[in-house]
Amino acid sequence: MKGKHLFIIGFIAVVSMGLCQSAFAKERIVFGGGPAGGTFQVVANAMQVYDPIKAVDDFKVQAQSSAGSTENLRKTNSGKQQMSVVYSGEVHQGRNGLLPNDPTKYEDVLAVAWLYGAPGQLVVRADSGIKSVKDLVGKKVGVGNAGSGAFATCELFFTHMGVWDKIERNAMGYDDAAQAFGNNQLDAFWLFVGIPAGAVMMAAQTNDIALIDLDADAQASGFYEKYPYFTKLSIPAKTYKGVDTDTGSFQDSALWVANAKVSADTVYKMLSLIFTEEGLAHMVAQKKTFKDMSIQTGANGVVTPFHPGAEKFWKEKGVLK
């Protein structure tokens, strides 16, 4: 009897300890960013270091570097990353099984918030004679990291323009591309990132650069009609050293997304902390790219279903009906 009594006491103690541990366990949020030199990683780092988020007892955010948008889509869908930054177009294509050479439907990736518009940027030397994407035939071009949204969009646009298989493609991150460009190892390099981009600023310090008018190419080729989630914009003059006129381009929206299994309370709480005056100021302090983040823009460019926690937040703010 004594042994049985001790067993029962021990069993109760073990169960109690387990309940206590689970009660105090934090939900782990791996936040997928991107490669060095890109804005995606700035987003992930900003979430991790923001003091009000660090102070929350219920979850812990850990920034994780990645190849970029496409990898983030897949890892968020699988649950290897709980949150990420992914381009709106890729979320839409992925959800509907329309990604190039990938018929998988990534249906467990849900929208949390619009972050910023990311324009395409094609950097060349000012004296290169390259005036259009079509002039890249036979040239050495940095096309972004394999697995990144930059690479995917570059492939999409360059294929549409008929040059993807006619250039010498170099898959690399932005900073590496800027360095290779500076060493005359590339004739051009492509970015799909918020402005100003550090890699372009780096390139402009070592070369006289020019930006290609991507909007002109997109309009002339019917790109917007085929891919309506891209919108035109203008990169203002003097954004980069030596580029003294406005340059036409097109952009996709960078979205904060979450896996469907992340708790609604966690998503709601993070939104409640970031979309405050202090939280938005924190984001802009990390990079000016985030200057357009606001309650009013929170659902911009979102054609994907919202996470339940985000839906609750945006409905309370009057952004969603």
C-alpha cells in the first residue's frame, strides 16, 4: 500500500509539473526574413528586437534568414517558419498552384498585413548603352538569390520579355551582386526590394549607374494585363547618386504572412503592438521603406485570405468589413 501511495503521489507531481510547464511555455515564432542586403531580413529583425514584443510572455519571436519570398512561402506553409515576408503575387500564385514549375497549392499561408511596395530595379552602367531589358541579350546579369522573390519575379518578367534564356544568369544576393557589378563581373543586376536599396547605393559609389525604365517595357509588352497584381510606380529622381530623373518601374506588395496554425491571439497581439504610433516609428527607424505602413494601408494589395487573428484586428480597425 505504501508503494502504491508513493506511486500516486509521484504521478500527480509529474502531471502537475507538466501542466505548469505547458502553462508557462512560450509559442515559438520563427519569422522568415531574407538574404543580406534585403528588406525582408530587416522586417524579421525588427520584429525580434522590438521591446514590447520581447516583453510578451505568451510567445517569442526569432528572426531567421532565408533565400527570400519563395522559400518563405514553402517554409511557412509547412510550419518550419510560423511567420514570414512573402510577395503578394507569390502568395496568390502559390495558393492557386500557379508558381512556375511548381503545381503545389500552398493553402496554409494566410495574410497578416501589408508592409510596403517593392519595386523592380535593374541597375546598369550609365555608359553601357542598355536602355531596355531586351538589350540584355548576351549580357552577364545578377538575377537574385535562387529561392527568392527577386529571382522568381526576374524569371517571370524576363521570360515575358523573351530574354531569360538569352542572358548569362548569375543567382546571387543583392550585396554580392553589387560587389560583382563594381568589379566588372556583371553588366547589370536585378533587385525587387523597397527603395532606397543599400546594394544600389553601394553600386553607385563605385560606378556611374543608370536604372532601366521597367514600366515602359511592361506597358509595351502587355505585362500588366497578364499579371494584374503588379502596379506601376516611379522611382524618384536622386533616390540614387547619379540618377537624376524619375524612373518608371512596377511593384508587388510585400506581405507579412503566418501559418494557419499560429494562434489567433498571437497574430492579434503582434499586430496590436506593431500598428501603434510607437510600433510604426520603430519600423521606420529600422528602414525608411516602412514609412507607408499604417492602419489605413494594412490591407493594401492583399488578395489572399487573412489569418483569423488578423481578420479580427483589421475588422476592429474598420479596414475590413
